[in-house]
Amino acid sequence: MDTNDFNYLVECATKAPSGHNTQAWKFEKIQDGIIIHPDFTRALPIVDSDNHALYISLGCALENLVIAASKIGYKSIVDYPNNPNSSITIKLHLSGEINPSDEELFDFIKSRQVNRSKYTDKMVNNTELERLRNCFNYDGISLVLLNGKENFEKVIPLIIEANNMQFQNKQFVSELTDWFRYSKAEAEKTKDGLWTATMGLPSMWRFIGNFVMKNIVSAKSEAKRINEILQHTAGIAIFFSEKNDVTSWINVGRAFQRFGLTATKLSLCHAHLNMPCEEISVRQKLANLLELGDKHPLLLIRYGYAEKMPYSFRRNVEDVTVN
Ligand SMILES: Cc1cc2nc3c(=O)[nH]c(=O)nc-3n(C[C@H](O)[C@H](O)[C@H](O)COP(=O)(O)O)c2cc1C
């Protein structure tokens, strides 16, 4: 693989979503492939103390990379790490063959986004639900689609319960606001984080934004906003895994990335309401409610139809590569 191919694959990989848009990844070119390293300097110790979301994000980047590699004729073999601090090695060799399902998703790598706006009331039809349900096939990873309010209503109290726990936790709010980018200038400068425009919020001075987040936004106001959003949501998707280990987290990321790309292809929007998966006590209640036995719900995603929102920034390829 030459440097041009490497740079191109890294660029495609970095279009992946990541918690708080931290982009906690580094890419290394090796003789016969690429290593994706976790970048723990960008970890989120409060909301993601076990780094499961960090590894889900690496899984999303990995899936983009594998899809893009297939598009330019490389076959990928993924070597999964077996301990919580390790990297993912992808062996790439030119085969000239293109995987048809990857070919189908490749075109949506750049246009996919997490859309936090209020969705329309349009429902998703069964053909499209079937496409979402069947968009991935990873051992031990499953997806449940709660389509229609009558089916997802039961999870709303758990979303609110976890939201309240998080917004009553000063450290959570502080970690969140550290990653807020309150203007285009701030977002363009760091090329990471949560730009207010992507959340439908206006630009503001950092000291005002921090004041609003710490003194005006509250568990109650967030709960009200979430309840309102859920009045206009077609359905909720929950990704869960049989095991709660690094390989499963990566594969949840891979599955979720295929979901995001497939949804984009179907002109469907999606956004995270992960709180019940992030708070361990609520995660257990969610597993019980959905009768998942000892399986682990790791992502909770709303979906529906809406207009596009502004896109988040990404760091440049040279900022995320190691030599
Ligand atoms: C593992 C994971 C967890 C996430 N959790 C949340 C979340 O709790 N709330 C939210 O609004 N977005 C969440 N996101 C979405 C990211 O904030 C989003 O991907 C990032 O800001 C980049 O935006 P983009 O995906 O539109 O490019 C999450 C993404 C990932 C991969």
C-alpha cells in the first residue's frame, strides 16, 4: 500500500462518528496494512470510564476503513485486540475484488451525520426497517428496532432517569462543556468537539456558553427537551452484545457504522440517546426491560426523517497519523 492509499483510507476512516467528537484515534502505516491505535489522551473518563464508547468509535472508523479499502480493491483481515488498552491491526492486500455490500455503502461515508434536530412525524416503512435490520452481520452483536411510539414508549423513563443522573453530576457537565465548541471559529480551530451549530444552537462566547451549560441547562430542562424530541421520532434502535469486552465494543461500532451509512442511503436521520447505556445501573434496567438476559445494551439511537444539519469538523490526516 502506498502513502496515497494510506492517506485516503485514513481520511475515510476519520469521517466516522465518535463520542463528543473526540476522534480518539491514531493511524499507523505498517508494511502490509494499518494499525488503529486508541488515543487515551482524548478519552472521556466520566461518561465513558471503561472506554467502551471509545472502542465503539474505533469500530466505526474501522468499518469505514474496511469499506473504503474494498472500494479501491484491498481485502482486509482484522486482528482484534484482546486487552482493553490495545490497538486494532488491519492487514490489507490487493485482491482487485470489491465487496458488493461495501460498494453500496461507500458513497455515504461523507454524507452520514448524527442529526440532533427534531424529526418530522413521518414513519419508516417495513422495507426500510428490514434494510436496517439486515445491514450487518457480526458475531454476538444484535439490534432491536422499537418502531413507533407505542413500541419505544417504555424506554423513555429510563432515558430520563439516566439523563437526570448525568446532568446532576457536575463532573459530567464539566467534561461535556470542555468538548463544546461554541462558534465556528472554535470548531474550525480544533477540528473536533461538539460544535453548537450541529445541535441547532447559536454561536456564543465561551464564557457565556459555559455559564448557560452550568447554571441554566439542568436535568429538568434536558428532560423536557428529550421528551419533546421523542414526540417526533419514528423509532429507537438499540444495539446490544453478548459480551462486554473490547472485541464486542469494536463490533458494535462496526455494526452501528453500517446502520448509519444504510440509514443515510435511505434518507433517514439518526442520533444518540445513549444515556441509559452509559449509566451502568440503568443499563441493567434496560436489559431487563427488553428481556435481553445477560446481554449488554451499548447504544440507543433514535431515527426518523429531518433536514440535514451542519457537519462536524474532523482533524486533518497528518494530525491523526503516527510514523
Ligand atoms: C460511541 C458513541 C457515542 C456517542 N454518544 C453520543 C451522545 O450521547 N449524544 C450525542 O448527541 N451524540 C453522541 N454521539 C455522536 C457524536 O457526538 C458524533 O458522532 C460526533 O459529534 C461527530 O458528528 P458526526 O457523527 O455528525 O460526524 C456518539 C457517537 C459515538 C460513536
